[in-house]
Amino acid sequence: MRRGTVPLGALLLLLVAASLAIGVGTLRADAEGLWLVAVSRAPRTAAALLAGAGLAVAGVIMQMLARNRFVDPSTAGTGQAAALGLVAVTLAAPGAALWVKMLAALAAALIGTAGFLVLVRRLPPREPLLVPLTGIVYGGILGAAATFLAYERDLLQLVDIWMSGEFSGVMLGRYEFLWIAGALTVLAFAYANQFTIAGLGADMSTALGLGYGQVMALGLAAVAGITAVTVVTVGLVPFVGLVVPNIVSRLRGDNLRATLPLVALSGGALVLACDILGRLLRYPFEIPVGTVLGVVGAGIFLWLLHTRPARGT
């Protein structure tokens, strides 16, 4: 087992136990207590773990596809495109089933992410900071379009939910789509070596015998699928796909086959820890996990920008 995975696994178990124990309702060792855990707290814990692991893996794939360490689904327009797709399908078919909305969000996320990759291909390769700046502007435009459409149809409250991740509404029967994100995370591990090679660029990948276009399409589908499922279920959760892959890369290098389990565990632990923190800061009220991660993630990102890597990767 990889060094660092065991301590992280132990921390994750502690976080899971804390998540199951913390809440407004009193947890008793009786039938009512078991019902509370089964219907509310266990699904919420699973949702945080699945969303965190999926977004962290989506972030590292996104960084490989764009060949830039400062992008993730929340800063490349993927999440905003998914929200725009949700607004569009809500306007076109207000009574559509949840799986129809998820497909619309997936299609919009695919188109939005592909558009971002087309844009960054035109940027000068010696200016890496232009990539995240372009992504922020691009995502802002998509988010503004979603907000405008929602404002015209009095749907701003729904857009706020989709654009700000929170787990307070997660219950049994209302989070199961996140298991799709878990399945896509496992699929990403199966193609980890291909993603690593694709991160070397089209010419090098082709020289090594890799079908670069097919791997790019697969990575794009995985990123869009994970992001769309997360936005539909719990909303946009920022910074996870940005800070977690960068920290793991500094500590363990860029071989995805070796580091992807650590990325997934770290992402799940970060989101679950921030969700617990959001429950405790203003107990018995809650702060959305997206707000907590916005502060924590920004601090970690600034630290990453101003510190030297621990190893030459």
C-alpha cells in the first residue's frame, strides 16, 4: 500500500464517524437513531465523499488535458456550463425528471469544457497563468448567461442552489446519482496511464502510440460527467479539483496510476471535513460547504502559489 494512504484512510474514518455523530437531531441507540443515520446522515456523508473524490479526480484529469496545473472544473467553465444546461432544460421542460436534467447538464458541460480547451489551445504556451484567467472569464460569461435567463424567468433561487454546493438537503433517495461520479472515478483509474501520457502533449503521445484524440474525448466525458452529476445533486463545489491534485503532485509526483487513489481519498476527506466545519461554526445553523471551501480552498491555493514544490516534479 502506498505511503501516506494508511494515515489518510484513518483520518477519513474519523471524519466519517464525526459526520455520522454531528447534527441538530440527537443521536440515540434506538430505532429512531438508526433511522436518522440511515435516512439522513449516512447519505450526506456518502454524498460528501463521492463528490469530493470525483471532483478531485476530475480536476487532475482536467489539468492533464489542458496541460496546466491551475485549472479545474470550477475555474474552466465546466460547472457554469452545467448550470446553464440546467436552466435551459428547466425553462424548456419544467416538469422534466431528474435524469433528464442530468443529461442536459452533461451535454452542456461537455460543450462548455470542449470550448474551454479550444480557447486555451490558442494561448501562448509560455504564459501558463493566462489559462486559469481565461477559464475564470469564460466561466463568468457562462454563469452570467445562466443568471440572466434565470432572472428573466424568476429562477434565481434555483441558480443559487446549483452554483453553491451544500449538503443540507441530501437524504436517502436524493443523492444516488453521485454514485455515477464514483463509477467515473474508478474508470479514470483504469485509464490512468493513458491520461499521464496524454499530459505530455499530442506529439509525444502519438509518438508513444497513444490514441490522443480518443483519450482526450474519454477524459472530457469523465470530467463533464462528474461535474454535471455533482452540480445536479449538490451544486457546484469549488477548489477541490484545483488544490488537491496540486498538493498530491508536489508530494508524490505526476504518475496517475500511483497517485489517483490518494487524490480521490484526499478530495473526499477535504469536502467531508469542510462539511463538518460548516455544521459546527454556527451550530445549530449551517454554512454551505461551498462557502467554507471557498475560504479554505482560496487559502490553500495562495499557499501553493507562494511556496516551492517539495520535490522536482
